[in-house]
Amino acid sequence: MNLHVLTMVFPLLLLLYQVIINFVDLFPFNDIKAKDKRLRKLEVLGNYPPLIIIALCFYFNTSWSVWVGFVLTSIILMMHFFAWWMPYLTGYPNGVQGDYEKYFSRTYKFLPKIKDHIVPDAEHIGIGVLLVAIFIVQALYLFG
């Protein structure tokens, strides 16, 4: 499979992964019962369209569209870092602790605890791995 195809397939794989973790009860990997319908609808509206747009940007493969897709991927990757890895590594911001306890306290975690910081669960580590893979494939396509 060539690199261009992977730039489209990987965001769609992440989309499929998110559909599964949002709608299929795989407890303790995910905890869909902890989230009400409104929150799940917001997650769908916030997470799914950007991944479709990224795949389409690389599908059309114009000089500007691939850059739009790469910038969107970079933004999503940074958001993931600041939502999960910054609180895990530094404990900041403390305000995320309440939502974390409500939605993710019962999910499976395998990373060691650092002080009283939140620990990314396996579900979100999977998202992070897929995001990094998407970023690397797109970077290789653009710069390689």
C-alpha cells in the first residue's frame, strides 16, 4: 500500500476506532454508560467530522488540501497531548480531575500513577497511538 493511500486510510481507521469506543460497550476498556446521550452526541460532532475532512484533504491531494489536512491533524494531536499527556506528566491543569473521575475512573489503565495526576486509560492511549501514526505518515508524505 503506498503512502498516499495511508494518508487517507489512517484517519478513517481512527474514525472507526472512535465509533467503536463510543457505541460498543467494551468495559473496562471504555465506559459508555458513564456518558449521557448529550455528551456522546457532542463527541460525535466534535471528533468525527475533522477526521473525515482530513481523509478528504488527502484524497483530493492538491497542494493546499494536503496542508489543510496536515494542519488539522497537528491541531488534533496537540489537543490530545494537552488533554491527556500534559495532565499525566505535570498534574496541570487540576480542573480536569472532576471530569476524569466521572467518565474515566473505571476504565482500564496500565501506565504507572504519577503523584495524584490523572492516568490516560487504554482507550485514549489507542487514540494517541493512531494520531501519532497519522501524523508520521502525513509528514513522510509531505516531506519525505
